[in-house]
Amino acid sequence: MSHELASSADGLAAPVDTSSVSPLPPGRRVLALLSALMGFASISTDLYLPAMPAMGRDFGADPGSIELTVSGFLIGFSLGQLFWGPVGDRYGRRLPVAVGLLLFVIGSAGCAISGSAAEMMLWRVVQAIGACSGVVLARAMVRDLYEGSRAAQMLSILITVMAVAPLLGPIVGGQILAIAGWRSIFWVLVAVGLATLAALFTVPETLPASRRNKNSITDAVLGYGKLLANRRLLGFAAAGGFFYAGIYAYIAGTPFAYIDYYHVPVGLYGVLFALGIVGIMVTNMVNSRLVTRLGSTTLLRFGTFGAMASGFAILVAGATGWGGLWALTTLLFVFVSWSGLIVANSIGGALQDFPEQAGAVSALVGAIHYGSGIAGSAAVSALADGTPWGLTLVIGVAGIGSFASLVLVAPGQAP
């Protein structure tokens, strides 16, 4: 099963038969909703990044404890997907997403009233369990309608659109912090969750009853073991997973590396973070244009090689201190920009062979990706010594692991 994802001579994948699916209404509304659902992971963290040092001072907590609030979110986000995926395959997409959004609202409100770092971390788990329902099932909704390189193309387009959220998140979060304090950031997330819930019921269900998985949720969960035995799926998922470890190391570590170590003003931190999002948007646009011609596996191979090379350069810069702040920010910009060639293609590659289990496979891939993010952010926290060294070490290892996973685990994917 080492075939390319493109399924026709011109590289365009044939769309899934959607005759039994209520057609999505044309226009920007559906695109905006799916992008918003996929963006909940980003906005839930990126909006409060500039507030992390202030939260630490308010709670009397050290940087490592505050960084664990990112890890707490990832724990809930990773494990929650394993539940929502099979539920979405059995009961459809909209109802599970609605329940998840309600949990997200409750968790966000809990974060806003937290009195300690430990309490904040627990509410972040609740927030994440809710948020991940939209992310995992939005990917499954794309797979309901498309397959192969066409699915990867649609995922790239959605990621490009939703990248506006993390692009503006730290900037907006910094402004909310300056005007109303860090707790107001989480009340804003409550409002975002309620607005998305209202918008959810303006689009039709993409998985009709005739195509739903009739197996019990328990059977579906036990089926994860069989999915993990598929080397192709595992290789694609692990390539994205190692990259996610680097991305979440970047998210957890840069506030302290930039603001505390290099004394970057909070407002400028938001700008530096946004530059990486611009890079992600650009490479996603490139991916959406090239994937149906070159195939998603080719672009994924190229992206993971770039992540390995830039990750190694970051590791050297961190070990030697070469170039200071500007060398570090430049190399980190290059590393995160490879996301456009890695994330959508790793998801699309994993989903390709399992159209009837799109929710479960999407959940499994998401759990691997965000579970790796847990490891990446936790490693940065454990290695925190007041310098960027821990951040650069984790990212260097992540880049190498991403490329190695694709070429060593997924059969037929070596250059």
C-alpha cells in the first residue's frame, strides 16, 4: 500500500460519492465554520501566550509550572480525540461537535476564575476535551466529501484560512492583557465558543445515517490497535507527530526565551510569533496549489527534510549562542513554516485508505500529533534553565524524528 495519494493521471483524486450527503451550501460560511473548528486548538493557546509571564506572577508560580498549562491542554486534546472520533462515526458530526463546544465554554470559564496554576491546568484539560471535538470532526467532514490529494488540498485551504486566528492571537491577547488583564482573555474564548456553537447549526450534516459506523463505541475504540498495525498510517501520523512536538515546544518555550531571556517587549513578541504564522499560511497556499500535481507524499517528504535541516540548525544555534535573538527567530520561522507541507499531507496520507473510519483515523492521528505536542511542551518545561537551550534541543530532535518517521516507518516513502 505504498501508492501515491493522487489517484488519476493528472493527480486529481476522485471525490467521494456524496449522493447521499446533504450538499454543503456554497460560499464562505461553511469554509469559515470548518476553519474555525480546526482553529480551536490554536486560538485556545495562542491568545493567552503573551499573558503567561503575568499569570506566573499572579499565581506566584515558576515558568515551568505555567508552561504545564500548555501540556494540560494537550493531554485533554490528545485523549479526547480518541473518544470523539468513533462517536462522530456512529452518530454523525454535528451533535458531538455541539456537545464539545459546550464543554469548551465551561472549561474556558473555569480558566477565567482559576486561583492557581494547578487549577488552571485542570480547567485547561476540560477546555481541550471540548475543543478537540471540532478539530477531529472537521477533518472527518473533509474526508466525508473528498479523498486523496484533493482532501489534502482542502485541508491546506482550511488551514490557510484558519491561520488568521494564531496570526492575530498573540497580538489580540497582548492587547486584551494590557487593557483588561489575563482573565479577560478566557472570557473572550467563552464568547468565541458560544458564537461557533450558534453557527454550527447553519450547515448540514455531512455523514448521513446510511454511511455511519454501526459498531459500538467500545468496539471502535478497541479497533485503534488494528489501525496502529498499519505501517503506512503510522508512518504518516508519526511524521506529523514529531513535527507537532517541535511546534508545541516553540509555543511553550518562546514566551520565556523571547520575553524573559532576550527581553523582547510583549507587543513585539506577538509580532515575532505572527511571522511564523505567515510562513505557515504561505506554505499551505503553496501546498494547496501543488499537491494535486506532485502528490501529497512528495511534498510531505520535502517538508520533513526541510524540518530536519532547519531543526538541526536551531540545535547548533542554541548550543553555541550564534547569532543571538535574530538568528534564533529566523531559524524558528523557517522551521514552523514547513508546517504547510507537513500537517495537511500527513493527515491526508493517513486518512486515504480508511474512508469508512474517517472519524476514528482522524482521532488517532490527532491523538498522536497532539500527544507528541504534550511531550514537546513538557520536555521544554523539564529542561527550562532560563536560556533557550531546552527549546532548541527539543526542536532539533523533533525535526530529525519527523523525517526519519516518514522514510523508515511508512513503506515505500524513502527518497
